[in-house]
Amino acid sequence: MHKVTVSCLSVLLVCLTIYVETFDAQHLSARYVVEADNDAACEVNSRHLDTLVGRAKDADDRIFIITRLGKKEKSGILERARLTQAFSLLTRIKGINSDRVVTAIGERTAGTNGQLEFYFGSELFLISKAKPGKQICLACCD
């Protein structure tokens, strides 16, 4: 009976791992979403990131940044450039300790626009969408 219980638990853990790995931010609601075609995207992203930084300075939670390419974007340089831009903004300009910022490359989005996702702890705080093949304006006024 003990072997059956261990076997069932192993199968359950494998299924849960697969589910978690395939579940992405496209299924979650972000506190804020800034669309790529928003004429005020720089200002809006800047304001939301200032709010995120303010919360981060009052707590110990980490900030996670995930980049996702749009379905027609080419991988490589673009996703790294988006992550570098966001990481540098938070650490060098906004003063967040680099040990508290974690970056990652995620699966592609379902749409044509790529995006950056900013999590504060486990909360999806901001999704900032990019025009295909372009950087995302995160600070006023790049």
C-alpha cells in the first residue's frame, strides 16, 4: 500500500508541474496593462513602475521581470534587450538592489505583440506590451 501511495503522489506532482509550467500570465489578470498602441505608453509605464518601486522599497518581496516575444518576433537579441532595459531602469535609475530583481524569458504570447511582465512577489503587477520587433518605452520620455 505504501508503494501505491508514493506512486500516486509522484504522478500528482508530475501533473502539477506540467500544469504550472504551461500556465502563463496570459491566463492571469494584471493590475495594470499598457497596450503597445497607447500614445502615452512612456508616461503610463513610468507611472506604474514608480508605483512598483515605491511598493518594493517598503517590502522585502522580489521583483520578477519576464519577457515574452510575440508569435512572429524573432528570438535572441530582442528579448535580451527588453530585459536589460527593464533591469537597468529598476536597478540603476530607480535604485532597487539588483539582488531583488529576477529576470526570465518566458513562452511566446498568443498575439503579435511581445510584452514585459512585472511581478511584485507573486502578484502580476504590470504587463507592458510592445509593437512587434520594437523596444518598450518604460520611462518618460525615451
